Amino acid sequence: MSLAAPRQHRLLSGTAWNLFGLVLPLLVAVVTIPWLIRLVGLDRFGFLALAWVLVGYTSLLDLGIGKAVIRTMAARLALADEPGALERGRVGLVFLGMLGLLMAALLALASGLLVEKVLKVPDGLVAEAAVALPLLAASLPFVLVTGGYVGVMSAYQDFKPMNLIRAALSLLTYLSPLLLALAGHGSLPGLVLAVLGVRVLGTACYGLVCWRRYGLSVRPFVPPVPLMREIFSLGGWMTVSNLVGPLVSYLDRLMLGTLVPLQSVGVYAAPYDLMQRLLMVPYALMAAWFPQAAGLRPSSPEIGQALADMLRWLLCAMVPLVLFICAIAHPAMVLWLGADQGPVAAQVLQLLVAGLLFNALAQGPATLILAAGHPRRIAMLHMAQVPLFATLLWALTSAFGIVGTAMAVALRFVLDAGAVSALAWFDLVRMPGQQLPWRSGVLPLAVCGLLLGASQLPRDWVASAIMAVLAPGLWLVYAWTSLLEASERQRSAAWLRQRWHVTSP
């Protein structure tokens, strides 16, 4: 039996709203950034871009408290203990505020050294940068507290208001510097002041919603020791994973710079960036599923069924995208990068998106492990990958150039998916006497593998266009008849009839 219909509806609705919150900033950035560069110049925009990166990366340095808030609150809500859930939310918010103040003080104290010795600020902008950095430091407490409020709303699975606020703030993140520049206030302090203003507004909006909808009010207090231990024991290992995970992801491009010409790095980066964009789909789905998974009991039929459902849905969502991109990769890369670099870039893209499928599938068991309160396992897996992946990268890149790099990345995705799936199965899902579901797992991957191999054959636009329709179409037929359950097919058909105003015969 599949997930209950109300839970499916919440999950799909949450995924849709999460995608909305992720895609809208990308669309706004595409429109506004070229205009902003023309108004303020590349040097000032470069500093603003560093400010955005710092603000974004700060959320990864929250000691894992944001994710711990989601997990601990969702677990209490699953037991109908709302007061206990809110108490854990308050503890998380207080500590995030304190951590943000500490980080702000350190950045403000180091601002002079950063401007003079670290950042390559042009001489004409040194005075502006010296004022802008302390303003940027002042935004860090609001960044971390906002992450705590987002965790609270995620635990309640309240994704619609959360992403509406996120979308509005994303608009302001790009539009406020643009409006200031149009008004003639495009100095670095003015641009960073816009960043600070958006972060203050965001914290106020999220806090107001949490107060109005859940009665969550935050005030300074001394948290009970057991709650502190509960949150920090989860958060510490999540922080390790947050730090090591991006290192593994960036290792290929860092190593490429020392092994191949700089031009080849650019050829590799173009398909890699496209591959990364596709991960928005599983990321949005996992963000919606995490609070539900936190309420599941290990070694219960529900947790096994939930994981099976998630893998089916990930296959249904990702395989058509992967097949389509593999089919058009060769002519598209030739058109984009030229006849000299296009064929190599096409091989890179096909290898990367094939590996991406396994990376997407790994998000299901990885989310289950984190939601069960075992981030240590994911962190240790990431740490173990660093030396192995570095060795694999060096060997394959030295032998095959950027195609070898793509091979190494794809192989890492496959091995990571296998390892994290085994961890989830033996630690959380398996019940006494239960066997591995080889048949239900191998057959979909075998069908996908055959279609994936066929989709990589076309070289011209006509054959590629035919395969880009045929391969995803065959997969969708297989998924409809073999992966979706009867109740899911009925609900999907009803939704399609309602959407397109088709009546049943």
C-alpha cells in the first residue's frame, strides 16, 4: 500500500511550493543581473556577489541547528506534543541568534584585514568596502534566525507561506540593489545596506507568521540541558556533513585547474552547471518529505513503504529529464560551444546526467537517515569519500581529460547511492527475516539503463529530436503501468481530466 492520499497531497504540494521558491530567484537573477552590472560596474557587482555568497554559506555554518529543529519538532508533532515541539523551536532560535551575533562580531573585527590583505579590492573602492563589510556582518544574525524560522515552518509542513515569503525576499534581493543603482546610490555601502534590509525584513516576516500561526514567541531564557543535548548532538554531525559535502562536490573543478588547461575547465563547467540545476527537483521533494520522514518509526512497515514510494517518485520525475538531455546532448553542445568543443562537452554532459540519476535516488535514503536522527552516518560517509574520490579523479582525469573527470563524478554518484541505500536499509528499514527487494529495484533500473544507452546514440538534430520524444515516452508508459499503483493512476487521471477539462467516457 502506498502513502496515504492526504500525506501524498501534502508532499506533492510542498514539493511544488519548494520548486517555486527555488526557481523564481533563478529567473529574477537572469533578468536583473546583467542590468545591475551595467549600472554599478563589474568591481562593485563582484563585491555584491561575494556578499550574496557569504550570506548563503552562513546558513551552512549554523552548527546543524536548522535541520535539528526540523527533525526534533517534527518528531514531537508526530506524537501530538505541540508544546514540546515549540519549546525545541525556541531553543533552536535562541542559539541561532547567539551564534549569529558571534559570527557578526568576528566578521566586523576582521573587516579591515579582509579589505587590506585578503580581498583584492580596487584602490578606488577600498573606502567603500571598509564601510560595507561591517554592514554585511550585521546581517548574519538575521540570516541564521531566519533559517530557524524556516525550520519551524518546515516541521509544520507549512510550505506555501514559507515559499511565498522566500519568493518575495528573492525578488527584493535582486531588485533592491537595482533600484538603488537606478536612483544613483550604487555605492558598496548602499548595495550591502539593501542586503541587510532584506534580511531584517525576512526575519520579521517569518517571525510574524510563526507567531500568528503557531503561537511561537521567542524570548531570552536558559534552555533545559536535555533539550540542548538533543539539538546539538544532531546539529554537530549535520555541520560536518554540510562542510564536507560541498568539498566533495567542488573537488572535481578544483582538481581540474591543476590537471588540464583552463579552457577545458570552462568546457567542463558548462554541462556541470546544467546538471546541477536539475537537482532542484529532488531537493524540493526532499525538503517537503523531511518533516514527514522524521515522524516515522525505524524498522516499521511505514518507513519501508515511505522509502519505496519516494524512490518510485524520484524515478518517475528524474528519468524523463535525464533521457531527454542525453538524447539532445550532442547537437545542443555543438550549437552552444562549437564544433571543436561541443562533442567532448556532450560526452561530459551525458556522463554527468547519468550519474545525476543515482545522485537523485540517493536523496531518498539520505533524507531518511537524517530524519531518523543519524547524521553521523552521512557525515562519516562524506569524509570517507574525500580521499577515494580524489584518487579516482586524479587517475581518470590524467588518463582521459575532462571526460575522465565526468566518469569519476558519475562513478562517485553510483557508489554513494549504493552506500547510502545500504545504510538506510540495514539501519532503518529492514525487519527480521525481510529480504532485499532485488526484483522491484533492479527491473526499473534495467529498463532505465537500456533507454539511457539508446538515448546517447543520436548525433544530428533529427535523430536526437526523435529519441528525445521516444525514450522519455517509453519510460513514462513503463512508469504508468509498472511503477505507479492503481490508486495513484486514478488520482493522476482525475487530476489530468480536471486540468484539461476532459470528461470520462
